Amino acid sequence: MMEYRSGIGYDIHPLVSGRSLVLGGIRIPFEKGLAGHSDGDVLCHAIMDALLGAASLPDIGHWFPDTDARYQGIRSTLLLSQVAKLLREKGWEVVNVDATIIAEFPRIAPFRDSIRIALAEALALEPERIGVKATTHEGIGSLGGGVGIACLAVCLVQKGL
């Protein structure tokens, strides 16, 4: 018998000058990047929290605290791989991940396939099990004003009993 669980994750970071914009492990050409202790990759961060939540494990701040110098500037795809490994060690297998990036700019569509492939590699999954979409905030609020980028992710994990 299999046990299935779903998880949800959310992350948001402000856009700042002097940083590269990285989403799903892919560098996106843009004049600003996301602030953060790591590379600021909100897509990876939201997926990690979704996976950890599905497995009833503490969030990414527990595993990769921003007070730990080892994670300063680290690629979030490396952290995502560590989360996937942790879940496997606990007997969980990732079934699928679906995420929506919320950003007024830049346009994400040209990078969608590259992002899916990078995420699939980090999670050791087939790209067909990864969904990545993007939407704007329709000019409403801070996100609509282009001051940051957010991401919402959901996942399904399974465990054989």
C-alpha cells in the first residue's frame, strides 16, 4: 500500500541591483537579481518547502539557516538536491512538482524548458514530472510594481508501506 501526501511552498524575495537573477537554477538575463543569503532562487526555495512540508519535516530555514556561512551565495539547486536526498532517506519519493512564478518582469516563458530540465536534474526526476508556469501580479501591490519575485509550489510525494 502506498501513502501519498501533498505539500505547498511559497517564497518571495526583493529584486536588487548587483545580483544575478536565478530561477530554477537558470540564470535569467536581467538588470537585477533576487536578494538572499543563497542565490535567492525563489522557485527552488518554494519547491523545497513544499517537499519538506509533504514529508512533515521542518522548513528550509531549519536545514539551511541564513546564519550559516556555508550557505552564503550557494546555488539553490544544490540545496534542492539535498532536500530530495533527505526525502528519499525518509522513504519518500517525489511524484511531481508544479510551480507558478509571480513576476511582472522579466518574461519567464523563454526559459521554461531549461528551468524544468534543471529542476528535474536536481530532483533526479523526469522533466515531465515538473510543471513551471509564470504569471504577473497585474500591476497590483508590490509584486505588481516589480519590486520582487514570488513563487508558489505544490508537490505530491509517495511512500511505500
